[in-house]
Amino acid sequence: MKFLVTGANGMLGSSLCPRIAAQGHEVVSTDLVGPNGRVERLDIREVDAARRLAEAARPDIVMHLAAETDVDRCEREPEHAYRTNAIGTANIVRACRSVGAAMLYISTSSVFDGQKNGSYTEEDKPNPLNVYARSKLEGEHIVREHLERSYVVRAGWMIGGIEKDKKFVAKIIQQLASGQRQLLAVNDKTGSPTFTDDMAAGLLRLVATERFGLYHMVNRGWGTRYDIARRVVEFWGEPGIEVVPVGSERFPLPAPRPRSEAMENRRLIEMGCGDWMRPWEEALREYVAECRRRLGASGVAR
């Protein structure tokens, strides 16, 4: 089987592409940053470039990971957000149609408004609160309306990638690596962590089923940023570090965030695949141990 991956240099792509190759499949890796020896350059906002690359590669499936994921930049620059996350996705859909390829599109738990008590399933109606989530939801609609052989997979709070990780867990680890003894973490926002290694394995298992549709794919369970930070500190293994719970108002941001982004993998469970994604604490323990091994006291990857 031949794969074409967009956003191959990102957190998830860095886990997915080597796994595809390890399973004996052919993979064409692309990213906005390139080319280099492994990754070809592709700006998904350029429709002709996307079509030409697809027609040259002739993939069986395109794994569309490329996106603008900076939530606050999207809020400040909505045209940029839609051009990348909606129009860019439409360009990849056209490229898939031109070569008869299937497509997998990565979306986000933030398409929900966070008002539900309990975890969101695939049956719940999205109601995004910010530009980023609206642009990603528009991408979902484009994929599902124009490409029958497609998967839309919603991820939660992403964890992974070591030096590529710019998100919450990475920021906590950077503070620990630099010797900080007191950390602040928000305790009024809830979500489901998603470890990139686990998701990469799950995506390939999903593709192998050829059961197209909408899926959630998060590690089991959920917690607040405070809960996650406490676990990071625990797994880091140095005593005497304090994690202080604070409200979101302590960190004012341009884009509103949902109160809850907790999700469950209802459709995977219905397929008998509920064990694909392990509890988030177990995945986080593994990730923190790897970060601890690879990061020096300065927090710079070795």
C-alpha cells in the first residue's frame, strides 16, 4: 500500500511516517518545510501543487495531517486559518479525487462547545467557539461531503514528538528541565490527551479496516491541565515540586477555549477496537520517561 502524508514534520507525522515504513508500506512524506532527504515540500494551499504531487505519487491513501494548529494565531488571522485548514483541505480532497485515492483527515476535540457533562461521542453535535475549531470543522464537512472513501478522525490534547512538541506537556517538561520548583496549571478546562505514538498505531489499524467514517481517537479517560501537570511532575521523579491550580483567567488568551474537550472513542468501541488507545496516564508515563532520557538539564534535545 502506498501512503502520501501531509504535515509529515509535525508531532503526529513524526510518529506516523516511520511506522508506515516499518510495516512495509511505501510512504511519500510532505510538509511545508522542505524539501530535504526525507520530506518533499508541499504547500497544501496551492491546489495545482497538491494535484501534481498526487498524480506523480499515485498513493492509495492520503493521510492529511497538515494544518494551522496555533489556536491563538487562527483567532488573530482568520483568513490564514481558513485558507490553510479549510481551503487547503479542499485542495487535498481534489488531489485525492484526481487519482482515486482514499483520504484520512485529522480534526480536533475543540469542535465542541464544552457544555456537555461527560465525554463527547461522534453522535454529539459540534458547536465550535473559536476560529481554529470552526476552520477545522469546515474541513470535516468538505471531506465528508466530497470524498466517499474517507476517514475523519478527531484527536484530543496532543502529546508527543519530543523536540517537535510545543504544547502543554512540553511546556511543563521544559520548566522541570530548567529547574523550576513551582508550576501553575489551569484546573477549569478538561480534555482527553492523545499520545502521538498511540494515535499513529491506531490510524494504521483503522485504515486497514476500510471502514470509512467519523471517529474519535483519544487515550482513555480525561483530566484537567492541572491533573496532567501533576502526573508529569510525578513521572518526572524529582521531589519537592509544587503544582498550583489556577483559573483560566490567570492566562488570558485571544481565542476562547471550551470548558470541556473530553471525548470517548464510541465508534471504535462499537467496532470491537476499544483497546487501541490505552489510558492517558500510562501513555504519559512513557512519554515523560522518554523526554527525561533525551533532554538534558537545559531542556535541549540531545
